[in-house]
Amino acid sequence: MLPECQLYGTLGCHLCEVAEALLMPLVEHGLWVELVDVADDQSLFERYGLIIPVLRRCDDGSELPWPFDQEQVVAFLQ
């Protein structure tokens, strides 16, 4: 079973859109990803604002910062 994840990003971020598109085939196969807009929370913005997108596992809190490809995401989820 795939872990639940969060993708930290923001509206208008081209790299965030690329990361979302990269994750879509995995979502279609059961990956659950919550999109979290860092602009909505000052503490998240301070932590992630300059490094988005970042994929975070909800089960253990580990993070995969950009840049990443689909192979790296699959390895990260195992």
C-alpha cells in the first residue's frame, strides 16, 4: 500500500505544476496526495517557500525536495 503524501507548493509555480503532472500516473494507481499551498500558512512559507515543490510522506515525515523524477518518487514511496 502506498503512503499518503503531501505536495508542498503554491499557485503559479511552474515547477509545482511539473511535479503535480509527474505524480498523476501514480495517483491513478492509488497514491493519495494532498496539495498544500505554502502561501496559506506563514510557517510553511518560511520553511518551504524557496525550495518548493517538496513531496512529504505523512507516515514518517520524510521529504523529497525538488528536483525529482518518477523513479525517485517510486523509490521514495517504498
